[in-house]
Amino acid sequence: MDPSARELLILVPGSAKMARGSQRDRLVRGIVTTSERIAIKAVDEDDVPADVVRLAATADRDTHQIDVVEAYWNDLAPSMHNAGVRTKFMRGTSLLIYWAYSGVWRGFHNRRYLTLGLISGAVALITWYYGTAAMFVQALVADETAPGAVRSALGPLLPLMQAVGTWKVWAVASMVMGLIPVNMLIDILDLAKRYLSNERTDADQVGLRMQIRSRVREQILAATQNDDYSRVTILGHSFGTVVATDVVADLPVSSCPLRFITTGSPIELLKRRAEWLPQEALKCLRRSDLSSWTDICSDGDWFASGADLPEHDKVRSLRVPIEGTFLDQVSGRTHGGYFDRDEVIAVLVEPPVAA
């Protein structure tokens, strides 16, 4: 097959804690099984690198190949799941202040679906923080090495917190937490705060935004060093759309046409907390090698409201249906349903336009 009929698809995944390559394989399964208009099959050739899945896409007897790779960064995302009570309390206090006093709540009436997701996330955060604070106070009062004045001051809080814990509202909140992936939401809120503010996870490290951006940039540059590709497509999903936007904005301009596709993006929301984010999006649109930016979102996805891009001849916004029950929506399962939609796959595998 003519190498010039081969294109590159780079997935910048969301923040889910998954092994390297697993989200790429999830995307490939979606492409192969979901595509209806174009026949897709995997290609097993000796020259295919280990980190690449090669697909053959055939439409009207014309076949082009798609090399699918993943720009993996998920191992850099911190998690509070196994952190100590003191760390959870300090981080939880920081998260409450950061998100409560921010612009993300403005304009909620214009995004009713995401607002429901935000409310469920806020309930989860408050309930999680209450439990963490209660454990922190209990541990501090019981710690004989803690200053006596602090233990005396916090001692009266214990009966109050135990009394609050008997209120019916916390029983309802506990039911909600049974439906919501609380630990996942807390980690996402923590990741977003760290990334948007370039917070360091360790005193000896650079900021998390710089770490993740550098990792993804290196992988994209390594994957695109092959000049035989007729087109490069960078696909971001969920928080990966934020990372991809941050990286694409400053990639070296190439002679190879570049497509940018974002799915389930939270950029519309997060740009209200980070002024640099819409500026990076504009830099992407000004790229001379960018042929198009397609932003795909769904009303069935309660954890995304799209990229909210300005009017531009390179911009296309697509709303797709993602079916799911109320539990699927509030738990975030529909947020991962983009790669099972024919409308999305059709965009990904459409043949390059002949020069």
C-alpha cells in the first residue's frame, strides 16, 4: 500500500487510572466495531511498531491506513485515595476554597446537564470532606503528641460532628455517594486544580502542568517524526482535551495537515477558572497547519459541556446522543461513551481529502 495513504491518530486520553495502551485499545475496539459507513479492520504487519495499532479503512474501494497511538500521561496524575487523613484534610480544605470561590458556577443556567453533574459532584465533595474532617479531628484529639491547647479546643467539636452525622441529610448524602464515583470525582477536582494552577506535587518537581504537557508533547513529536503520513489527527477526551489544547497550541508547525478533535471536553467550564486556557485555544486556531477543530459533546454526558470555541472557519461543533439511564449519567458512565457512537467514529475515520 502507498505510504502516502497512511495517517496518524494520536489519542490524548482522560485522567482515568488505566494502564498504558488500554485507552488506545478501547478506542480501537470502538472504531472497528462501531464504524458503519467505512469498513475497518486491524492490520498485522511486521513493520508495525509495538506501541502502534494499524487499521485499514476501506470506503468505495479506496483504502487508507490509520496508525493509532496513545500519548500516555495518566501515571502522572496524583491520587488521594491512599493519602493519610491529614493530607486529605488539607487537600480537601484547599479544594473547597478553590472551587467554591471560582467562576465555574457562572452561567450554570445555560448548561443544565452539566449543572446536574456539578451538583452531584458538589454533594460528593462536601460529604467526603465532612467525613475526612471528622476523622482528622478525632485523630488529632486522640494524638497525645499534639499541643494540649489544640486538643482542648477541638475536643468539644467531636460531639457536635457526631450529632451532625445523625441528621437525615447525611443519610441522603450517603445514598448519593453510593451512586457517584466519589474517589474518582475528588481526584479529578484535585487534578484540575493542580494542573490549572501548575501546582507542584513534590518540592523537587516542576509544576504538574509542566510535567504532563512535557510528557505528551514528547510523545506527539516522536510519533509525528515520520514524514510519510498524509494527515495527523490529535484526539482528546475528557480532561485530555485540556492537555491536548495546551500542547497543540505550541507544537512546531508542520507541512502535514493537522486535525484536532475534542470529545467530552470540560474546557467551557474550566476556562472560567484559568484565563490561560481560552488563550491556548486561540493559539491552536491560528496554526497555519490546522485544517479543522471538531468539538463533540453530548447532552447525555453530565460531566462535560464542550470546548465553547469561538466562531471560526476551522471550527465545527457536533452534538451526539449518548443513551444511558439516570444512574449512568450521574455516575459518569455516559462520559465514556463517545467511542461507541457511529457519529464520532465517522469523523475519526473519514478519508483525507486528496490534495
